[in-house]
Amino acid sequence: MYQIRKLVGRINLTLEWKKVGADYIACLTGGEEHVGAVAVGFYDVSSGRASSSVITNPGHREINIALLGAKVFSEASRSTSVFIVGIHLDKITKKEIGEIVSASEKMIDELSVIIHEGF
């Protein structure tokens, strides 16, 4: 299992991933870990494009992070990926939400670079 860690204000974010056959699984968590959203990313070899679909746990807001993570991961790896997100912080502010989303996007970009380099 590989991982990227980032401290963002009051919360530690962890992005872990591993190869499963020709595919990948990744999990981005922080605070009280849980499964808030699960996205599957697909890579179409003929078009060279990736897409993703998501399922969310009712009341959770990780949908956009999961969709982005699965799409970027599949594009970078040129394979199918599963991207799980579960981030919870009690009494979170709008500012903290923005910081967590921004940090999550940067972690996903960093993962993309690592995958391109063939971790």
C-alpha cells in the first residue's frame, strides 16, 4: 500500500492506493474515517479518455472528490480504478471545507504524477 499524507488545518488527510491485478483501488480519508462516496473510473483505450461514475452514502458530500479522483486515477493508470472518499470533521467551517477540497485535489494531482512515473 502506498500513501500520501497532508495536514490541512485541524485534519490529517491520507490517500492510500494499491494495484489489484491490472486495476487500482484508492482511498482518501481524513478525520473520522468512513465511506462517504465510491467512484469507479474507466479508461477507454480507443478514445484515450477516462470517465467516472459515483455512488454516495446519503447525506455525504464527497461526491465531487470521488468523481475527480476516479477519473484522474484511471486516466493516469490507463485502467479501471475504484476511488473511495470518507472525510469527516466535527463543526467544520466553509473555509475548512474549501481547504480540504483544495488539498484533496492537489493530492489527486500528486497521485497522477506518481502513477505516470510508474510508482
